[in-house]
Amino acid sequence: MELISSLLILLDVHLNSKEAVIEKLADLLEENSRLNDRDRYIHDVFEREDIVSTFVGDMIVIPHAITDGVKIASLLYIRLKEPVDWNEDDQAKYILGIAVPADNVNNQHLMILPSVAKKLLDDTIKNKLFTSTSKEEILAALLE
């Protein structure tokens, strides 16, 4: 199964909090049969956020977890209609969620996170994430 598909991309969604964003990530994973335990996934994402915020600038966050709650390694993208408060000082509008099973086969986590971070350094890719109305175009940009 692919790391990401158009089914794991939502554009211009209205959510009103960090909690709602993380729950929506869990919903997408669950709807696509990628979770073992929704509550465990949500708990572990929040636990990771408590260690250090996944805010990376430009209203982009990369909430992620390596957890027993995940069945299939996944990358998700949600673009919000309006930003939400992510932590005390920052707002998020562009969410790149990463979910990796606890066994972390072949260090999937260490392959996915740097790949996503590198893509965010490319202004062309970032612009597509920020403005494209096509899930397929965003998918292609994330797979480049």
C-alpha cells in the first residue's frame, strides 16, 4: 500500500482546534484501514507534541507518531480554510501528518520525516501545497 494517496489529502477543511486536526488525521487513517487503535494513535500524537511542537514555520506542522495504533505507514495532508492555534505562539494551516507502526520497519520514520522536510524547502512544492485545488497535483508534488 502506498504511503500516501489522494484519499489521505483534504483541502480547505474547516476545523477549529489542534485537537480537531489530530482527530481528523485519525479519521482519515481509520477510514482507509490504516489504524489498529484510533485512541492510541491520537494519544501518541499528543504525547509527541508535548515533547516538542511539530510546528516548522510558515503555518506548517508535521504531527507524527511511531505507535502501536498504526497498522500501515502513512503520510497525510490537510489544508485548513482558516488557521488554528497550534501552540502558544504559532498557528497552523498546513498539516502534514506522519503515522508509522511501532515496529518502524527499515526506519520508515527516519525516511519519511526528512523527505517531507526537504520538500518543504522547495518553494514550488510548498506553493502547490498552499494553493492547488487539485488533490492529484498535491499528491504528485509530495511524491516528487
